[in-house]
Amino acid sequence: MHILIIEDTQEIASNIFDFLEPKGYVLDWAHTGTSGYDLASKNDYDVIVLDLMLPGMDGIEVCKKLRAEAHKTTPIIMLTARDTLEDKVTGFDVGADDYLVKPFALQELEIRIQALTRRAKPKAKNQLITIADLEYDPQTHIAKRNSRQLNLTATTIKILDLLVRESHRVVKREEIERTLWGDNPPDSDALRTHMHSLRTTLDKDTDKPLLKTIRGIGYRIVDENDNPS
């Protein structure tokens, strides 16, 4: 497993290296937000461990740019000495997947890394991501429902890719907009139009719609049989 540690405190980074490397993990280290972003955007990692307070570019900005500009879906664990709800909400809003407050036990960090990598793996052995009768190939971006290939546009493919990869949670409207347009989204009707197009294509001729609108928050691809609530 290849992990990137973005942490400006050398002692913390060294402790993580000393704990994980003997167990077979391959680690890279960046001590500034800028160098961390460069490594994370150019390479493929299984998990990124990202400190919140960094020189050059803080962890919030690094995470935001990785999601919106580099289009990286790598699981991110954010480290911070601040444990307020507001800080956690900010981290999750820009795309962090987990949150660990300093000081932390190295065993807990490893458990969270393992949990995120299990969640990030495609559900099928042939690398297809399957949700109910939807099959999505993240390599070819081909999606099928009930073995019928879906005719998607470049934009709706990007939206579907994000939603199926993050099917364990609700994806906020703002996150989808950043994925499509970075920090300069068009008017709000643009996303609504693309979501309507995706819904029409994805849930056509089926009595089991998968694309759910969570009013006031965002969207989610979900199999109601697995989520009866």
C-alpha cells in the first residue's frame, strides 16, 4: 500500500514511518502543503494523510485543489490539533474522508487507513463498481443498467463517476460543481440541467431509481435495498 504523508512536524512523520514501514507500507513524505499537493496530484496513492496546518498551503486548500482541480478521488485522512465541529465540517466539505485529532494512536491511524482502502476498492473482482443493477467501469467510464449501456455525455460521466465512487455518502452540490468547473461554476441552473440529464438516462425504464436528491444538500447513488431508511 502506497501512502503519502503531508505533515510539517518531522517527529510525527518519523513516528508514522517507523510504525508503518516495517509492516510493508510504502510511504512518501511532504513537509509543506505545496510539495504535498505536487506529489498527490502527479502520483497515485492508496491513502493521503494530510495535516490541517501546513506552511505554503494549508490542508483545507490542498484537499480542495486535489478534488476540484486535480480530480483526485484518493481517500484523505485529515490530521489536526483542533477538534471543533466547525473544523470537521470544513474538512469534510472540501472532500476529506476521515478526521483524526492529535495526539492520536498510531494503531488507530492504521485501522482508519485500512478501512478507507477497503471502502475505496471496487466491489467486484473484475474492477466494476456495482450498485444494484448498475455496473460502472472506472477505467473505461462505461456504465450499464441491467446490461444496457447508458448513453452519457462527458459531463454526466464525470458526475456519475463521482457519485458511484462516493456512494457511501451524500455528495454536496458544491462538490459536484467543483468537480465540473473548479472554483468558477456557472449559474445554478447548469448543474440542475446536467443532473436532470443524468437522472433521465440512468433511471430510464426502471421502477427502481438509483439517483436520489437529498433536498438542500446534494445527491447520492444508492440501492434502497441496502439502505432501507
